[in-house]
Amino acid sequence: MPELPEVETIRNTLKRFVLNRTIKNVQVYWGKIIKNPDDVEEFKQLLMGQTIHDIKRKGKFLLFELDDITLISHLRMEGKYSVHYKDEPVKKHTHVIFEFTTDDELRYNDVRKFGTMHIVKKGEEYTQKPLIQLGPDPFDKEFTLDYFYKKLKSTNRSIKAVLLDQTVVAGLGNIYVDETLFKSSVHPLKKANKLTKKEVGEIRKQAILTLEEAVKQGGTTIRSYVNSQGEMGMFQQELSVYGQENKECPNCGKPITKMKVGGRGTHVCLNCQKL
């Protein structure tokens, strides 16, 4: 699944190609992706004639800011955007095409068909679903140590489960949670309300640093992830524990263990991250 760094990479890449493009027509081949409005024809009509002025991100969501509406897109498992000339063949699993008044178009491809699109009135993005449910982004000024510590103290769930909860902090997924907890020397099963403020501060710091580095390197190549130009991310070369089962821990040399936490595959060094 594309996580925050991958979505940020997609955002930055798309901005180079689609800003100031005006949408002439929209083709929808899989209507279940469209969540708001619930009528596909209305969705198409709302977008036609609109110009893309900016692309923002909140957690794992992309926000296409147009004239008076915002298109909110979540890629879920394998959603991808790419820009093509109109005469290029349309690939299998392409479900939405935004045709511009120029000779190119933006295509949304999704093998799993899990992605979602919402249209909301511009300026109301954060006051309604789906964004109203999200916690602060790790890069937001609202993601303070006091906020984070208070949230963790209020639950006896495992720290991994809390970090994956998008209502607490938006954008962290399985890959970067495992990496963050390893760098913080915290076991993923440790109860969130049992963490000291020093430990919470370290987790917060390492989450931000890990994501910043991943953004610099264009995200993580896991399975089929590519950015909107078809380029593979490079952060996989920097992963310490995720996907490293039975390999040596880079800190102590003990084997990395894979376990289940809340139904999610979790990678941990049991020597460095003691429970």
C-alpha cells in the first residue's frame, strides 16, 4: 500500500504535469471508486471545466484543488496515477480518465479497485468525511509531543496498533511503523499507556525522521509500488527490519523476527526491542 512518503512523491511528481490543466471530460469505468457524489454522472459534470490549481496531501490522501471544488483521492492498496498522451493505449485496470483541454490526460489505475474519490466544496475539505476523521499529519505543527503523549496515555492498545490508527496520526502504515519502532527500541506489542514520555518523544522523533528520509528517496519499493512516472522508490535499500525476516539486525546481529500484531505482519528485533 502506498504510504505517506509514496503519496508525497506522487503529489510532487503530478504537480509537474497537471497543474493549470483544465478538465474537458471525465471517463469512469468502475463507478464504485466514486464515493461522493454517489452519482457517477454528477461526479463527471462537477469536474468538467474545472482547472487544477494545486495538489495537497493529508496523511495518505491526495487533494486536487480545482476552481471551487476539491477532489480527494485515496489510493488504498495499489492505486496509481499516470499522465499520458490521449492517443496512448489505455492499460488494463484503468478506471478513471481525466481528459484535459491539452493533448494529454490523467489516468487512474487500480488493480484491486479499492481506491476512493470524493468531491467536496473547496474550503470544506477538513470539516467532513473522509478527512475530518484523520489525526494530524506527522509533519503538522499539531503533532506535538504533548498531543501524542496524551493520546497514547488514553489507550491500552499496543503501540503498533495506535500508530496505525489514522485518527491518532495520519499517514503511518505498516512499513514505517515497524521502522520507527525499531529505531526507537520499542517493542510493537508494548502497551501505549505504559510508555514513558521519553519513549513517546523518541517514537515521535523517529517517525518524523524516517518519513522525511523516505520522502527524500521517493518512497519504498514494495511489490508493485511505482510513482506516477513509473519510477520505483528507493527507500527499500534503507529498511532495517521490514521485510528482513531472519536477516541480521543492523544493530546487534541477531535475526529479525516476523510476528503478527493485530493481524498485521510485524518485523522486530527481539534483542533490541525488548517487551
